[in-house]
Amino acid sequence: VQLQASGGGLVQAGDSLRLSCAASGRTFSNYAMGWFRQAPGMEREFVALIKWTDSSTIYEDSLKGRFTISRDNAKNTVALQMNSLKPEDTAAYYCYVLLTNGATYWGKGTLVTVSS
């Protein structure tokens, strides 16, 4: 499985960004896709997840209401809409796919920088 993330960039506080991640390869056995992020000097942290079977979603509590994860089954893509961005959202954002056999694959990070 290969993952290609895009959409990162430099924005100002209060702006919005939309990240996208396209999966290719063994995508028929997707269980879920989602995002983690890693700020400089920090550990990678969970952002959001969406299940492929029923589109149910899980968010990191502090991001609820500002971030929205969605999927496009036909294109095997997952998107992360980020609104009202804050400087503390600055991080490399990594998409991942969790297969039904438990395997997890990661894409390369896309950098989001939010200036104050």
C-alpha cells in the first residue's frame, strides 16, 4: 500500500487548510484511514480516523469542531479539513491506513505551518 499526502503549507492563524491522502495498492482491505501529526521535538499524536465500513469517525478531543475527516471511497482518498488553525497546529501531518489484517502503512508527512 502506498500513501501520498498533499495540501500542507504556510498559513496564518485563523486560516483553513485541506489535506488529502491518496491510497494505492491493496486498498480493498482498508479498515480505516486517518491522520497523526508530529510537532518539532514532540511525539507523534493522533488526529483523526475514519472507518471504511461505515464512515464513523474518531477525533482527538481537543480538535473536535475544528478538524473534519472525510473519505472518497471511489478514489481511495481521505481528506482532513482544518479550520481556525492555530500556531500550535504546526506539525508534520502523516496519513495512515489500517488494513483488516492489522497491518498499518504510513505516508510521508506533509508540513503545516501556522504563523501567529
